[in-house]
Amino acid sequence: MEKFNDLPKKYWANIDNTDPSLDRHLGDKPALTDAEVSDLVAFLKTLSAAEAWTGLAAVPMIVLAAGLLGLAMALPLALRRGQGGQTMIPFGPALALACFGMVLLGG
């Protein structure tokens, strides 16, 4: 069985086979844990809801605002705790708050 038989052979050299999760073989450990997959699904669902409420054009601004909100939440915690970035902070609340703000602004 040829892996990329739908692509002309002259382009096979351009295919990235080395980065996760493209480097997996049958029986290998998955690139993501079940918890990481669950987190990713929750993020995509929240982003899809944001797109449904505000429209596709507002999504980049929502993600930017969420990143800035997340940074604004993370910096005081990191400085107060002095852990130097060792504490994980969920992105979902910042994403939801940015979406809510965009809805209020009419985005």
C-alpha cells in the first residue's frame, strides 16, 4: 500500500512525515493523551460557539482578545506566586469572556 497514492510522486518529497502526529506508526503511543484531546475538543467547541454568536469575521479578534485577557490573568498570578510559568491557567474562561465582550460590542 502506498501512503500518498493520491498525490503525484514528484510532490512526495514535500510531505512532512517527521512532526508529531505525522510520525506515528501502527501500535505507537498516541501523540496526545485523552485529557489533551478532551481539552482540545472543549476549546474547539467554545470557538465554534463564538463563531456562531458573532460571525466568522470576529473570530480572529476574539482569539486575540482572549490571548490578551489570558496574559492579563496569568501575569499577576505568576508574579505573586513566583513560579516562573510553572502553573497552567485554563484558556477557556478568557475565550468565553472575549466572546461575551464581542457579543456586547455587536461583533
